[in-house]
Amino acid sequence: MGRILGNHPDVYTFGELHFFGQLCSSTDASASLCEREAVALAAQLLCIQREGYRTHGNPRRFQEEAREFLDALSEYPATPTALFSAFLSRETARNEKSIPCDQTPRNVFYIEDILRFYPQAKVINMIRDPRDVLLSQKRKWKRRFLGGTDMPLRETFRDWINYHPITISRIWHTAVSAADRFSESDSVMSVYFEELLKHPETTVRQLCEFIGINYSDILLQVPQVGSSSGADKPTQLGINPTRANSWEHGELGSAEIYLCEMLNAPLMKTHNYPLVSRRPNPVRLAIDVLSFPVKLTMAFLCNLDRMKNIRETLKRRL
């Protein structure tokens, strides 16, 4: 979706910035910034945007650019959210566009904060079959070998540790539930991943109307990259309909499907994802259940550096 919108002449799509949750928690979003804190936060944002969220660049190398950015502002940002807004505007203008688009998936847990601090914002919430989400996360560690060649080994290991069918199923549940709270909001539009792949033009036309921008066929000409189910094809443009229902091809085990449906059955029915009620392999099911505490503990330790406020992050995501 970020690539689709980024093809519009007015929209600049950022990388995953992870401002809310990692760089700023709800408790300090309105806190006053001193100059040192402002420079450090701006340098972090610049580092993430310039080098990528998962490459672990050194923000200190961007401190001079951060100071130049802050000095050029007509008004010094008093809070983290004000600085973030100024950063989005500045980077968008530098790329000769007018509408910033932040494609961070975890923003779904911070919709209330986003709309409170940025009431003009529009939120596009994408929903996908949880079993496909499981498969995607299960294979995510393989991105390094499917085109994500700049992926550090540490990130590959983190992706492998993060996956467990119970953890991912639970996060899907909390993410979808978090967005459902805003189903009546004029500022939030939910889109089904499968519907986008099946009817891309109709879906994107509706999105453009929601955002307030003109539709063009060029929006759909996106490179087929970033999937965990197949190698990148950067020269092949367009929406790939085969990315839907990949879980049906047998790469998810019966125990994984069983756990996912057991934890999410009511919500899956609400969002019209039919259950298959597959009988699980009892040995594999026992292994998944018994390994859950160990895998969850390891994932927690591997992700400590991604949580500004540990208690808040765990509460929102799990």
C-alpha cells in the first residue's frame, strides 16, 4: 500500500519510521523537549529514513543534519509529536511532494494517539487473513535470501525468534481489534488485503476518494518486492494476485492453523475469513504449546531495544 500511494505525484511514502511505540510513548508524547533531546530524536528519525529501520545505522552520524533541520524551522518543536510533524513535512517537501505517508504497521496500536495529535490525518488499516499473516511471519527470516540482501544477520535471527503461532495469532487479534474500535470514524478506512489483490483498481479508487487525491492507473504499477513467500521481482510491475491465500499451499502445519483459528475464531468470522477446523497433529501441537513460553521470553529479550515503554508496548500488542 505504501508503494501504491508513493506512486502518486502528491504523496511521499516514508520507510517504516516506528515513531510511536519505539521513539515516543504515549506518556511522553506531549513532554517538553530540550535541545539535546530534540537533536537526538531528529537524528534517530533521519537515520531510520536514510538507512532503513532494520539496518541498525548510527544516529550520531546524523546529528549535524538534525541540527540543520531544527535550525531551519521557524518555530522550535516543543514536543516529540511536534518534531515528528515537522520532520514529515520537511522530508516530504525535500522530495517535491505535499502529503507524507508513514507506512509503519504498528501504527494500528496508536490510532487514538495519531488522531489526537494529528486530527487531519487519514488512517488506512489493512486486514489480512491471519493464516497468511502466520505464513508471512514464519518465512520472514528468509527475506535476506529473497532480495533483502542488506538485512543484518541480527535481524534475520530476530525474525526467526519472533515467530510463534500463538504470539503472531494473538498480535493479529489485538491489531484487528484495535482498528475495529474506529470502524465508525471518518478518518479511518479498513481495506482487506485479499480485496485489494482481487479488485485493485476499484479498491485504490475508493482509497483515493477517502484521502482526497486523484486516481491514476500509475498507482498500481508497483514492483513485486518485499514478499516472504517468493523472490523479489523489481522489474515486474503490478499487483500480484497470487499473494492471497498462500497458506492453503501447505506451508503451514495443521497445529499452526488450529492454534490460529482457536485464538481468533470469533474475529475471523466477523471479518469473513472461513474456518477450516483442521485436526492438529498432536505431537506438533504439544511442541508448539510447550515451546511458547521459551520463544516468547527470547522474543521479549530480542526486542527490548524496540520498546520505548515496555509496559505500554506489551499491553497494546498482546
